[in-house]
Amino acid sequence: MAQVNYTKEVERALENWYFAGEDATPTPVFNALKLGLEQEMQFIVPVHTPDSAEELAVSVEQIRFKELETNDPKLRGKYFIPLFTSPKEVDKGEETVVIDRTLRDMVDVLEHRPNCLGFIINP
């Protein structure tokens, strides 16, 4: 039996939703994310360049993730954490240090970051 690539399923659902137009339902995206969450799907997450390898060996709550700030003045100081589905998606942006984390790990991170509004997948 072939192993399912859950991040590829999320990528496909996002692409289909994007090209379906304004009235398209996001339900397939949420379903793919839910299934991925249940199956410990891994995302690639950009982090600030650590001073040492030990900095990456800390708990997920202590990792310094890269942040995407919002331009909305009402949300000053708030940000999103970018998540990527593949190295190909990461390579579309600036060069950065990345780590793999499960979606569950990243959801748990939100508890410890009150200014984080959530995630943007393949920004």
C-alpha cells in the first residue's frame, strides 16, 4: 500500500480552491488539513538562523519561527507563521533555515504565542 503524502493533498486542495474562484468552498482544504493533523503531517517551517545547533534542539515552544506581519493597522504587532508543503515551495522565496514540524506541533505553538494569528500555507 502506498503511503499518502498529506502535504501534497493540502497543496492540491489549496490549488483547486484558488482556481475555483471567489465562490468556491474551502471545505476540501479544511478536510485535507484535518486528515493531515490526524496523520501527523509534516510542514516545513522557516526559522531565524540559530547561533548554534543546540538552539534547534529546544522545545517547539522556544523555537524562533520566522513571522509574516500583517499590514492592517488594527492588527499592529500581530503576525502569521508561514508553513510550506515542500522544498519547492520554500525555494520560491528568500533563502532561509528551515525545520520540519508536525501540524499538531504548530497548532500547539499557538497557545504560547498570543500575537500569532495563525498560519499561512505556501505564502
